[in-house]
Amino acid sequence: MKKSITKGYIINIAVIAALMVGFELIKSATGDSQTFKLILVPSLWQCCYLIILAASLNLVLGFLGQLSLGHCGFMAIGAYAAALISLACERAGVFADKSSFSFILVLLGCILAAGILAALIGLLVGIPALRLRGDYLAIITLGFGMIIVNIINNLPFAGQEGLSLGSASASLYKNGLGFGTASKVTFVWVAIIVTLICLTMMFMFIRSKYGRAIKAIRDDEIAAAASGINTSYYKIFTFTYSAFFSGVAGALYACANATLSTSSFAFTNGGILNSTFIVVMVVLGGMGSLTGSVISAIIMFILNYEIKNGIWVKSLTGFLGGMFAYPMLVYAIILIVVIMFRPKGIFGTYELSLVNLIKDIKNYRAKKSKKPDKKEAK
Amino acid sequence: MRDKKEPVLETRHLGITFGGLKAVQDFNINIYEGELVGLIGPNGAGKTTVFNMLTGVYLPTEGSVILNGEVLNGKKPYQVVASGVARTFQNIRLFKQMSVIENVKAAITKDTNYNMLDALLRTPRFWRVERELTEKAMDLLAIFKLEGKADQLASNLPYGQQRKLEIARALATNMKLLLLDEPAAGMNPTETAELLECINTIRKRFGISILLIEHDMSLVMNVCERIVVIDYGLTIASGLPEEIAKDPKVIAAYLGE
């Protein structure tokens, strides 16, 4: 047993290292081209925070079985916390410019602080909210998400009079976390490493007694309580843990954008950072599969990007062209199609494991080839 | 002969009313160590309500539940389990999307001694505790001959084995008193006989006390040392199986006068 674990670690690290080397090769080959600087790297940043966000919601929605529509609120907290702390650090003279070493420390510190602050608010929201279940919990978290966004909007040092104003946003870009094109390329490793750490932390969480306890609560709360599981403790703990990662995703968002505006976290926002959009990602990938969340976050990002920027969309005419003018309509249709044909999402509860990959594929093929035999026998 | 011992479970004038309905009144029962007591009664008599009061799902409106001298009233279900009372359900409640072994492991959560840091950093303690956990869970599954199906989804097990898994899960909580709510419901005679064997094995091996609700009279008369009969929330008889079988009140409650 121990041997296969060590083998697993080695394979995983090797694959990650190979991917990093591959990325560096792409960088050295096309590093100066506009495509790399203006499309690939910003896309990577966006993918990173979307992956963290989708995976963090999956903890609550897929593993704990509670529908939360307020995760964008936690993300907003993380984004604003990171941005404001970085501005304060600049004002206090902790770092002079983005090339200094102390900036990296500030950057990592901001990301961590953003997560912790979001987790604290998550705890405060979770304690009363998780007494409710199902639709009621969805409504109350939706409400909390909106309240959080509105509070930030009305804070004198953030919101409308702060970071979204022209001058203040310029200062975020100049003095704080907001990265320009060049810094995005320089610091892309931060986004990748933070994403990998977050995903690892979530995997470790679900593959432990905590994961078993929350899956038990998802499957049958009464039976979980009758098996000695303190259901409210584990629910609040998971909610807080999930809010932490939403906060981290928010900090990465603050890095990837030169301006922050609360409207991008609002529920009515038609863009990619909508709480329902993240729910679509989780459902599409499979509730209860972190692998699924990662893949579907990437798929949804590419789809969103293509709908907005793709040349092929403009060539569509008639009904299809009309539909693609409203991206939210496309996501809704995708969700309906997924629920009709693959109710458990693309991955269901399957988790990708590089060690078991070959075995899993063999099993899957064996199953597929078995099925027609059964029909013949009947 | 058991008089000198303190009872494991003792209830004193236990009762509950839902609005104007007196579901259970003046319920008194003493269960001693290693004893198997049956609780029978016609449908709707309040048997499951008694279970719910014993496990903290319902808060009794009168009387008290005492386990080894500790009052259980007002404790939450998970605290009652920690004190040592575990139960199964009339309609099976397994963790359906989890594997068989995970079902058992989840029930040991409260006795799993590692914290969040151990889990995140995968310390040696984490691996040691998890290994012990797997061994303990496999041991329990072996009693019910489920060890070969450890990695299957719980919902894919046949009905009889799901019942057994539920008992295994209850045993995993390390309890002193096991409450079985109709364990033989829906089982064929062969499966019931197997279940009987399992119940005897676990009594011998763990020395626990069992309170059993059952409609299958052959099972009740065979295994129970004492039987309590309730009807309309009132205890109408209690005693040895032979006495109960002859009791005119019991016959009247079951067959009508």
C-alpha cells in the first residue's frame, strides 16, 4: 500500500514538472508574440481562478450536498482584501516596484490573507445559514452574496468611490496587485502554483475522515448523525474551508485585473463570474468530482471566450446567431442538455488518478464490451 | 440473578406527546449487560418513537433515559452515539454513493484521531490511523461476510446485505447498546436465519446489549431473553418469551378481542 502511494506522488510530480517544462518551452518559442502575451497568459490566469472557484464550490455542492449561491460574494471579499492590502503595503513602503523580491512576499501574503478573511466571513455566514437546507439555503446564501457585494460597494475605501474609480484603479494597477501584460507573464507561475496547492489541499481534505464525514452527510444526514458524526460542525467546517479557496480565487482575480468593480461579482452580472455560472461548471463537470470541476472550468472558459471573441460566432445567422448574442442562454441550454443525457455530469464522481489511469481505462473498456453480450444473452 | 448488576439502559416513566396525541406513555425498561430484549407491538404502537427518544431524535416530554448512570435527555443524536447507543433504521439508510468500506469508516469518524494538519500534510500519524481504520472496518465486514464487496457502492448491494451493512456500521461506532429497528423486515427465511447467526456472533464477540424491534415472531421468540409489548403507547406486558406468548392482553392486541 505504502509503495503505491510513493509511486503516486512521484508520477504526479513528474507529470506536473513535465507540464511546467512544456509551458516554458512554449514561452521560449513564442514568448514575444502577441498571441502568447495577450491571449494565452491572461487566459491561463482566468482559468486558474475559475478552476479554484469551481472546485471550492464543488466541496459544498458536490461533496457536502448543500447548494450555495453565494460563492461570488466570498470571491469578492478575497479580491478586495488582496487589492487593499497590497495598496496599503505599497503606501507603507514595503515594496518599491513589482520586480523587487519583497513584492513576491507581499503577493503571497495577500493571497493567504484574502483566503483567511473570506473564510472568516464564510464562518459567520455559515453558522446561521447551514441550519437551513436545500432551496432555503440557496436563497439565504444568494442573499448573503448580494449583501456582501453591496457592503463592499458602499465602503468608503473600496467600492464605488475606491477601486473602481479611474484614479484608484490606476493606482491598483500601478502600485498594487493589478498586473499589466508584462507582469502577468512574469508572475504566471504564482497563479499555477497557487492553483496546484489549492487543488492538492482539497484532494487531501476529501480523501480523509473529513471527506467521508461530509459525503455521509450528503447521502443521508439522519443516518450520519446516528453514526456519531457531528453534522453541523462538519457542515460549517466545510463551508468555511470552501470560502477560503473562493477568497484565494478572488485574490488571483485581483491580480489578473487592473481594475476591480463590484458589479463583476454581482448576481445579475451576465459575465463569467456569476454564482449560477459556477454552479453550471460544477454540475457540468460532475458533482463530487474535483477532476470534473477542473475540466469543466476550462471548457466553460473556452466556451465563454469563443462566444465573446470567436470569429465563427459572428458568421452564425438566424436563430443560432440570435442565441449566441446572449451567452447566458447558451449556458442554460448546455445545462439542460447535460442534465438530460448525463445527469451526473461529465465525470460523475470519478476522480482522475494517474496511477490508476490505465487500470480505469481497461475497466471501462471491459464494461463497454460486456454490455452488448448481456443483451444477446437475454 | 442479574439483580446485583446496574442496568446498561434504564428508562424512567418515559413519555412523549405530539400536540394532543400521547404517542408513548410511562415507558419503563431496564436492559442489562449482554442482554437481548425484544420490543414488539402492533403497527403504530410507538415502537419506533421509543427508539427515536432513546437516540435523541425526539426530546421526551416526560421521564428520563439513563445509560450507565448518565442522563441522555436533551443530547443531540451524535452525542448519544458518543455515549454509546447506536441504531439501525426501519427503512434502510445507508450512505448510498459511498463504497461499503467507506460506510463503515464514516461511522468511526468520531474515533479517528488525526486533525486537519495531519490530513493536509499526510503525516505518518495519518497513514497509521487510516491503516488501523481499514483493518477495523474489514474486521467488521468479515463478521457479516461483506469483505469481498468492500469496494462496491453501498447502493449496489442486495437488500439483505444492505441490512447487514447497516448493522456493521452501527457496530463501528463502538457502542454499548445496539438498537435494531426491524432488521429482518423484507428478508426471506434463509436470510433471516443468517441474520440470527450474525446477531449471536456479535453478542458473543462484543458483549453488547441489544434492543430489537421485530415483527417476525419466530425471530423474536428464538433470540430474545425478555420481551416488552406496547400498544397505543402503553406497555401492556413484559416478561419471558413463553409468558408473552400466553398473555391474554398480548393476544388481544394482536388478534383483536
